[in-house]
Amino acid sequence: MATYDEWKDKYGLLNPERGTPTENAILVTLEYQLLAGEIPAYTVIKVMDYFQTPVRGLYTQTHYGKKADHGEEGLEPNSHDNITAMMVAFKLLGAEAESKVKNVWSYIVANKGTYDFRHPNEVRWDRLLHPRDLIFYGYLAGNILCTLLLPLLIPMMLHSCLKPREVTSGKLLWWVRCHCLPKPFFWLFHKLVDYKDAFRIYFHQEGHPITELLKEETK
């Protein structure tokens, strides 16, 4: 079985480009696991335990972006893609990680909808999460209001899924979210998007683990 080491970073997470760690390694790793039918989230959970800050529910960004190879000043804020992947991974792992979902949500609520590991327990309005993410994270944590607001996610999903074929990043993130949303969301998503085609477009580098996995499925 291929190890794909050239696509992994020092934490064992997969990245979109060979030998280039990126901020969304958590998301890419989870996407591969979901496509492969592996036990969701194990690798993600193990890594996120390493990135847990002393503040409950607050995690650092796994990679600090292209500007942050050196020193504290370069640290970039948490990617909403990574937060979403982290929350989905926690949720899919079930009871073992349920408290992690609730802890992240509690932190977000306590900080008025913001999330930024660079400024623990500070409300930074430039880091206010999108309403889509607030509703989704709250739903995962069992918040009643967010559960009632869940239908508002449908037009937001349509906005991403109806974009041109070559615009794929938003579609793939909805594919990940749909693993934790009620079944009608996944039904609608599959009516609108060929997710395998979207993956092939996004992960276009020859030999990428996700591309190779999709090739195996077509044999």
C-alpha cells in the first residue's frame, strides 16, 4: 500500500501539493479518510490533541500559511476550512470526542462568535465566523437555536454548488459538512454536484493520494 510520504507533513497530514505544507492539511486528510471509508478522524483527532491550547476549546492553526515560516509575527489565524474539518472529525468519532465539539462551541459562544488562537479569550471582530459556520458548529454541538436555523444553510449550499464546474473548493467543503447534516442535505448535494469530478479538478497534481484513490475506484 502506498504511503504517500511526499504529500505528508511532519504531523502525518496530507496536503494539496507535494512537499508543501499548507493551512488546510486537516481538511485534506479528512477528505481522504472519508473517501477511503476509513475510520473517520483518527489521524485528525491525534494531531488536534497536539494543537490544543491551554484554553479549553481553542486550537492553534496546524500550519501558519505561506507568510509564516519564521517567527511569531507571521502566525496566521485559524482557517475556517480547518475549523470545519476539525469539528466534523470530532463529531464523526462519536461519544469519544463529543466533549471536544461542545468545548469548541462553548469557546465560540463565550467570545461572541469569534475564533482566533493568536488572541485567546479576546473578541476580535475581524475574526468573526461566517453565519453559515456558526449555525453548523452550533448544530453539531446540539444548540437548539442553531438546529432550528439549519434550513438557512440550504441557500448557502446552493450558492456554492451552482457555481461553475471548475470552482470546486466550496463544493468540497459542503461535501464534508454533509457527512454530519441531515440526509436531505446530502441528497440535494448529490443532485447538484459530481463530487468525484470536483475532487479530480481540485487535486490536479499527478499522483496525489486523493486522485489515486479515485482512480482505484474506477477500476
